[in-house]
Amino acid sequence: MSEPTTGLRAMKKRRTRENISNQATRLFLERGFDNVTIADVAAAAQVAKMTVTNYFPRKEDLALDLQDVFIEMPVATIRGREPGESALAALRRAYLTAVAGHDPVIGFSGPPFARMITGSPVLVARLRDFHDEREKAMARVLAEETGAEPGAVLPRVAAAQLGGVHRLLFEETLRLTLEERTNDDIAATVAEDARIAFGALEPSLADYAVRPPA
């Protein structure tokens, strides 16, 4: 298969996926997540139901399609920390950057989307799964980065603390969004909360998983 043909096929798949995602989001916001079926999404996107499930195996994935980024972003931050920088410092730096950019991955979703999530027990449960999966992913990378033995407790304890801060800040961002605060107002509040929350972990994690100087 020629390279142009492969490129066109990949572009077509990307456009199909984006169309399905956009139509699903529109329907969810209009009717509520629990009131929309896969068949409704397929009809709106003008594709077969099987096409929808090929791209999005679970209905929840249509609403929360940033799962991979949500889980992997802290992992990438830990792996990419600067020489002399701890995992804690790197995650705090990355989080504050995301706040300044009003990043939707950390909760800057807008009131309609926030209401859609909190109004569906299914989505609330799925989001809880994301937080749990992210914590486990952080534990794995911390074990790798510190040379810990498989199953060692310290990387898991550190990941639980760091994951807890991320979870708390996400929930706070969602709460402020539901109050229909402006993104700038939310960012100012959450940035201060982040400094306090990450700072509270300094006694235990300031010297943990520090990348050796180059």
C-alpha cells in the first residue's frame, strides 16, 4: 500500500472519529448522557452502530474521550522532570501550567459539560476509574524511576498522595465550574489551592524521586 493511500485512510479514520465524538457531545449536552443511545449517536453521525463501537467501545468513552491523556499526562511529567527536580516539583509545575492554560484535561470543561458529567452516575463512576488508573500508572513510573522492587509500598504511597491532590483539585475545578465562575476566576482559585495542596506534601516527598543532576 502506497504512503499517500495510507495517509488518506488515516485522515479519513480521524475525521470519522471526530465526527462521531462531536455528534455524541452535542446530543449529550442537549439531552443528558443517560438519555442518549449508541443508535442515536450513529444516526446523528450518519454511520453504523458498529462503526461507533469500533471507535468507542464504551458509551462513556464518547463523553470522556481524553482518558489516555488524563492518565498519561502525570506519568509523562514524572518521566520528563528536570535534573535535580523531584516528582512532586515536576507535577506541581506541570499542574500550574495547565491551570494557566485552562486545560480541559484538569477540569476546565465549561458549565454545560460539567453538568452533564455530574448529572450521570455512570460518568461519575467512570471518572473515578480514571483517577484510580492514573494513580496506578504513577505508582508504576515512580517504581521504575526510583529502582524500587516490584510491589514496593513507597511508590504506591507517593502515588496515592500525588493522585489524591490531583483528584481533589479536579473536583474543586468542577465545583467552581458548576457555579459558573469564569475560567480566569477558577484558575486563580485553583492555582492557590494547588500551591497549598502540593506544598502539604513537601515534608514527605520533596526529596523523593529526584532526578540526578546531568
